[in-house]
Amino acid sequence: MKFNEVISNKRKELGMTQDQVAKMLHVSRQALSNWEKGKNYPDMDTLVQLSQIYDLSLDLLIKGDKAVLQKVQDDAEILRKQKRLRALDISLVTVIMLVVLFPVVASFFGNRHFLNSHLIAILMLILIMYIMIASLWHYHLAYPGPIKKQAPILIPKSFGIGLTINPQSPIGLAIWILLMILLIVIFIPIIF
């Protein structure tokens, strides 16, 4: 039996109105009506609440309808992607803070000779390379997919404001690689 039929039949069996169930779920009556008509599906949290209200197992609610199962899987993938993006953002902030705070802390403890131009160049190279790699990784997590010949070279940033080079364009990826090589070539003489 399909999801919409299960929840509609169970609600009627319990003698409840759509308004009553909608209030218990903290959704509109229209949302519940759309679920019962099969127009769309609730999120995972609401599915759990429905299973509790109707005293049905999640298996019965989800496995009977492939569309609901697909929605649950899509929602889970979106959550996993958001967690990976959040972890990447946190790591980016951590690296930036460490690279910026390291010279400040070293100078605070009187180790000024430690802060020569070579160390600053190394820290700057690490910071710039990490930002470039992290933004490329961030883009691939946010917009997964293969490299496309027809992809535009400039696209909106995955975070922040403005445009960035599209790594899914062959030309954009080549520009990213050239920029990384150029940075290394510029910083290597300064470091050594």
C-alpha cells in the first residue's frame, strides 16, 4: 500500500480529522492533505511523529512507497552533505586562526627573531593554498558532478559574495591548477 493511502486510512480508522493530526504534527492542514493525496511527502522528523501518532512502524510507512523511500534517502544525503560542508568551514576557520594567531602568540612571548620573512612566507603559502584547496573542495561538495565542456568559466561563489572560477569547466580547472603552481613558484624563492 502506498504511503498516502496508509496515512489516510489510519487517520480515518482512528476517527481523527486532518486538522487534529496537523496540529499534533505542527504543520498546516493543507500539508497533511497533500501528503494524503500523494502530492508530496513529509520530512524524516515528521515521519517519525506520524508513526508515533498512528502507532505504525516506520518500515510500514516508508517501504510501501518508493517515492517516500527516495525522499528519505535524498534528505539523508542532504544532511550528510551539510555536515561535510560544516566540517570544511570549521577546518577553514581553524587553519586561518592558527596561521594568523601563531605569529601573534610568538611575538607576545618575546620570540621576535622567530618571526622572520621565511616563516611569514611559509605561513602565508599554507594559508593561501589551504583556502584555495578548501574552496575547491567546498564547491565539489556543494555541486557534485563531472567536468562539463559547456560549463561557464565564472560562477557564483559557493560561499561569500561574487564570482569564482568554475572548477567543473575544463578551462576553469586549468586556471585553478595554474594559480596553484604560480603561488608555489612565487613563494618557494621567498621561503628558501
